[in-house]
Amino acid sequence: MSNSRVKIDIPLDVDGKHVGYARLPHSVHRSAYGWLPIPIVSIRNGMGRTVLVMAGTHGDEYEGRIAASRLIQSIDPTSVQGQIIILPMANFPAAKEGLRVSPLDGGNLNRTFPGDAQGSITSVIAHFITTELVARADVVLDLHSGGTSLNYLPSTVSLAGDAPELLEKSKDLMQVFGAPYGILHEGRGGTGSSHDAAVQAGAIRIGTEFGGKGYADPGLRQLCEEGVRRTLSYLGVLRGECFAPAGPVQFVRVPPSAYVYADATGLFESQVALGTKVKAGDLAGWTYFPEEPLRPPQAARFQIDGIVICERSMAPCEIGDCLFHLGVPV
């Protein structure tokens, strides 16, 4: 039995579309007996699979949040067989402020699962999602983008590299979802992501990365929304939907050497574009130092061959900031 401090004000076991809040007690100067309102929607009809659709795990990622909102408004319960639970602002404090991490405790929700009922605000949210929602789910769709600091090619993501059977099931759903790229992180369990909550519950989890730059791209949002609908239809949870077949998915793996990090603090100027195929030793970009006018720019180079899957979207950088990561075709 869950000991979550979060209470849901809608029924999850009753057919129909129910819209409300998961209420997390939050006592502050402005409101001694207040609570944080985490929006939650249940669309249920009869027996069938349960799918949890999450967005806003990071508060500065927008395509998934808009797609989730559109799904909430457009799906009729009579077209559902089973249940769809939707969290459009999973980390509500972060999503409300447009921040990757919570402004209340600095917590990164996607590094906090399975959470702690007696922990910080972010840890309590993670525990609630794990014990009350993921525990009900057969499949978890966790919708992400690059946020403010990064920009991604449209991709689905699996962190099941350390679980071969789970990886194959994830890859099947990634193919159905239909994003052009499928990112396979190797051996990434145990990082505190929603993948860890899904493994604990025996559910399949796939994530997405659609765009970023702190911007909501309508084309990428549409691709994300169609992917969710196609996956729900494939699972038998959403009926009466017709889709064009998904295009081919280029699966890529991401070894540790796929990342390029800033090793100086300055202004970074990229020399490659998303989707570029690069070789080990190729120039990634230059870091400039306006505060030191005579200091020459410093080169950043790729360590391995691959496809540029992700780029930094901000020129200012500090030592340790991620500038790029590659995908190595599988």
C-alpha cells in the first residue's frame, strides 16, 4: 500500500474523462495549509491496458506538454479501451516557472525516481508518480525535448541497455512511435529516471527528445502527438484511429565518447548542424574569449564517428557544459 503524501481529487478506477489535480501539501508563508496542484487526467473505458503519458518532467521542455494538452482535449472516452493517464506538468513547480529543475528544492525529477514519500518536494512527486501511477501502467511514455540549453533531432529514447528483453520491447514501441531516430543509451539504468520507476513496476518505458531551445516547434509537436496516438492505437488503447505507416527509424547508440564538452568558459560557435555525419577529429566548433581580446579561440573536436543528434542551443558556455552528443548508427 502506498504511503504517498499526494492525494488525487479524481477517481482513477471509474470510466469516463476525469480532470483534476494531484494535491501535494505545501505549507508556505502565503498559504499555511496550501497544496501544489499537479494537473492529472484519467480517460478510461472498460478493461484493457493502462498507458501513462507524462510531460513536463523538465519544466523548460514544451512540445510534449502541448501534445499532452491536445490529447486531453481531443480524446473521447468512447474511443478508449483501457485507460490513459496524462500528466501534462509532472514536475509542476519546475513547469510553472519554465525551469529544468524545481525552484523549490533544485530537484531534477528525472534523476529522482523512484523517490521518497518523506523526502524533498521533487522526491515526493517522484514517489507519487512511481507508486500511484507507474504502478498501474503497462506502458509509460515520457515526453521530453532538449529544453533551454539543448536541441535534439526528433527521437525516441530507451534507457534499457542493461536489460536485453526490455530493450527489444522498447525498440518495438520506438518503431511504432515513428520518430526518425531511436536513441539507445547503453547501461543507463539506475540514474533516477522514469525508466527506473517503470522497471520497478514491470512496465515498458520509452522517452522522447523533440527539439528544444526553449521553443515550441509546431511541426515537432505534431510529430510527437501523432507518435503518441500511433502508439496508443498499436497497444489497443485508442480505437478508430488511422495513421500512415511510420517511416524507418535510424537506431543509434550513445557511448560515453559520443559527448563533446566545453573545456573552457567563453562563447561557443558551432561549426556543424544537427544531422551532420562527422568523423573522429572533425571540428565541432570554437570557443571565443571576449574578456581576453588577445586570447585565440579554442577548438572543440569530436572523439568518434557518428551523427550529430543533439547540440547546445546557447553560445555562453562554461567548463563541463555539453556542447554536442553523437549517435552511432546501429
